[in-house]
Amino acid sequence: MSFLPATRCARGGAIETDPHAATSPPLYQTATFAQSRADNFDAYDYTRTDNPTRSAAEDLLAELEGARGALTFSSGMAAIAAVLRETSEGGRLVCGRDLYGGTQRLAHRFLEGVDVEHVDLSVDADGRCQGLEASLAAQPAAVVFVETPSNPRLEIVDLRAVARTAHAAGARLVVDGTAMTPWLQRPLELGADVVVHSATKGLNGHGDVTAGVAATSDGALLERLAGRRNAEGTALAPFESWLLLRGIRTLGPRIDSAQRTAGRLARWLAAQPWTRAVRYPGLDSHPGASLHAAQAAGGGILIGVETADEQSAKALVERTRLFSIAVSFGGVASSISLPRAMSHASVPEGAAPPPEATLVRLSIGLEAFADLQADLERAMVEAHKGARRPRATTR
Ligand SMILES: *Cc1c(COP(=O)(O)O)cnc(C)c1O
């Protein structure tokens, strides 16, 4: 039977072969599974290779992405590392100009013999990615890797155009879909070859697990990734898989609610005198708004706020009380961060340009709109005073 994503999430994770027909996914917290014979491994033999709770999470993720298969890893970076090492080692990797700091660190410092280039992925009036075309024509690449909306600047990349351009030059397109989750955007349907996620963020959504996913319909690649994961032991543990499943079962209602609040906050923030600019892909003022609307089901839960200067950015972050100062995002609890000093502090020299020091990133959770608004307003009034009195104490 084929079900819509809401139904898949709500009923996801059932293990059909469970002898007791548990209606909630059972947790197989075991390292080994007894074999029927010495020379027969049966469906499961060792959790490093496969585990029923993990498989249940992976089956649900594959359905949500419209992929032939999905593999979970101990973190988003473990998933990204496995995919990039399997697809680009010894070759060339072309990335967008704005990328999660940890991915830049991995690409520039830890991928063996990989030549990394950041290119302009914008599309001209004829729908051509000239920057990418030129880069791939000058030197072929194995992989084009993008985020949209990107972290942290929330820039939009035209996935259909980038996929076309990459494929014409014989490259694979890998999309980091963390910011949207498959609830809002399904990159494989837009032409990507592989989608990766930090499931630590919106997919799990409760801030209590680090997890990663790689999903693809390329059967040979899935097999190699599964083989590598087994060889290296980087799969998601059973309890984490169980927590992730629990998180995904409420994915839609969580994202829908947080996104509604984020849209209202973005509109309100844009009208405040103390914001220099508000970046939210669901606002008409965002340069990528119409492109984003054509490839995603909403503006998402992240808002970028540009303040007048570095001091007021730092003051805003430090004076909010409801928003915790945290690097992650996508949880039920709202958080606030200064990407330049936090998630992107690890970006090596020579990688993509660092985020502006005046950029504050908000991740909207499930709190009441009015409470979040009041917290930002109070923090901003104080921060504004603080900007004129640099030595004012915080909190
Ligand atoms: C957090 C994040 C990652 C890394 O995921 P971890 O689970 O922290 O390893 C990768 N990409 C994006 C866009 C992220 O936000």
C-alpha cells in the first residue's frame, strides 16, 4: 500500500516480523543475534552490520526521501564523510559558496587527495549555472555538493539546474538536506543522486541524539556505503535509532508548527528598526524566495538576522533567555547562535568565505510565538543599549 508522508511517519517503524506485533517500534538493544547454523548468518548477525531497530528507521527514511535505500550513521558528519570518501576520494569536489563549517573542515583537511573548490552556483535568466558549467568544463569533478537553504546564510540553490549541469559534466550531485528535512524538500525528486542529513537536527528534533543519514536510489553506491559502514563501524547505535524513529514519527506536526512560528517571527523581525536585514526563504524579500517555493514546501524553521554591528549581534545572542545559545538547530526548543564564532569557527583558511560577524541564526522550536517574540524584543532593547555601552554586563 502506498501512503502519504504524514501516515508513513505516524505509523513508521513497525517491525513486521515482530512476534508480538508491537505497535511501537521495538528496541533491539543487542550486539549479536544467535545464528541457526554456523555457516548461516540469517537476516541479522551483528549490530555493527545491521540491526532491526536501525533497519526500521532506515526503511522509513528511504520512504520519506523517495529513495531505494537509506543508511544511518553515528552523526551527520559520519554520513557525509562516508558519501564523500566513497564518491570523491582522489578526485575533485565542487561545493557551493556557503556550507556547514564541519563539512568544510572535512573537505579541506581530511579527504585524501581531494581537490575542493567553492563555486558560484547562481542561475542566469536562461536557467543556466554558468559558474558551475565553467568550473566543470575547466576540470571535471566527481561530485557537486550543495546545501539549500545553505547553512548559515540561507541562500537558495536551484537543485534542478545544478543537477542538470552536474550530470551533463558526468558529476554526481550530493545534497545536504538538513535545513529542510524530507518533510519540506525531497532533493532526489529534484535530480540529486544522494541526499545526506544531519538527523541530529529536525529529523530527530528533540536534541537528544547525534545521527546522520545518506539516502540514494543508486543500488551499487548503497552497497558500497553499507560495506564501508560495516568495515568502519560508523552505523547508528540501536538506542539512537529507536530515539530517531520516535522523533520522526512526529516530524510533520513539529516542522509545520515551528515553521508557522518562524514565518510570523521573520515578518515581525523584518519590521523592527534594529534589524538590518532578515533572511528567511519564506519572506518575499529573500532573493531566492520564488525559487525556494518551487522546490520546497515552506520557508523552514531557520531565520538569519543581520544586526547593525558585531557587538549587537553578540549582545542579542547573549541576552535572549528563552533561546538557548547552541550550535545545533531543529529541536523542539528554540536556539540562537552566532555562526561565525560557533558552528563555523572550525572553517579552515582558504575555504568558503566565513559568515558575517553580524549574522545571528535563530532556530525556531515549539514554544508560543508571543513568548519568543517578547524574548527577542526584550533582548534587543537591552542589546541596543549595550551597543552604546560596550561594557554593560550580560545577564
Ligand atoms: C549539523 C550539520 C551537519 C553535521 O551533522 P552532525 O550530526 O553534527 O555530525 C551537517 N550539515 C549541516 C547542514 C548541519 O547543520
